[in-house]
Amino acid sequence: MEKNSFISVIFQEKKEENRGFDEFQIVSFTNKIRRLSSHLELYKKDYLSQKGLRKILGKHQQLLSYLSKTNKIRYKELI
């Protein structure tokens, strides 16, 4: 329940103000990953979407590792 409340706090503010925050970017990448994963379950041979998913996963992982190094408290709240 804490994770959902933390994510909802991020989205309550205006999107324009949040785009620079690492947490907002991680949440937006997580949503994109979920959408692409469900898309790829239906269309298994969509190789372009698979490539995009791999790129997003890499960026997502980089942001998570950066956040874990810079701010461990926010990292634990997000995870």
C-alpha cells in the first residue's frame, strides 16, 4: 500500500513540474514497460516493440541504480 500512495503523490502535482524528478521518470518507464509487455503477449513477433522494450528496460535500470546510489530512502519507498 505504501508504494501506491507514494506513486499517487508523484502524480498529484502537475506533470510539467514532475518530469525532471527521477521518481516520476521511473514510474513513467514502469507504465510503459507494463503496456509493452501486455502488447507483446498478444503480438509475439513484433520485433520493433521488443527492441523498444529492451531500451526502456535499460533506461529504467539505470535510473533505479542512480537513485539507489544518490537517495536510498526514496529508492526503498519506490521499490
